[in-house]
Amino acid sequence: MGIIKIKGVVISENNMGDFDKMLTILTPNGKISCSAKGSRRPKSQLMAGSQFLCFGEYMLFKSVSTYSLNSCETIEMFYNIRTDLDKLKYAAHITKIIRGRYRWKSKHI
């Protein structure tokens, strides 16, 4: 239990409840899932850093079995990927492969 400071890229975000998110962050040491409470509120300081493909420095609180996002500092938002649909599609496929949820479709001849 304690505070952990890591750098990573958000590869998955899922909405929970009205204002919270569940994030998966890819770090040099592996993937970490954490909750970002209140990150969907309009004036939240976690809003920018908890978006898909955001690279930043994250301050996580580790409890017994879960991580919670306390604060984040955005390093790169990858805006050029977000504005190009082809690049965004490729980035989404890569993150699916990293998360391990990609199903290969084989064609039988």
C-alpha cells in the first residue's frame, strides 16, 4: 500500500457509473488497471490524462488489491493520431493486440 509514480500510455478506458473511468495503462513494467474517480466531470484535473492514447506521468495509490489514479501530468496527447481516422484505426488495433483481446480471423480456402 502506498503511492506509485509511473509513466505510461492509456490503452483502454471504460466508463463506470456517472463520473468514473476504469483505465488500463501500458507501462515499461507491464499493464496496470486503475480506477480514475471523477475523471468524467467537466472540471476534473484527471480528464485530459485519462483519455485514450494519452502518454503521461501518473500518480497511483495502491491499496490491497486495486490501484486508484490520484493525479496525472500529460506529456503527449498524440493529437495527430486522433484527427486521422486511418491512424486512429491502426492505433486501436495495436492496443487490442496489447490488451490480448484481439481475435485473429483466419480465412479458409
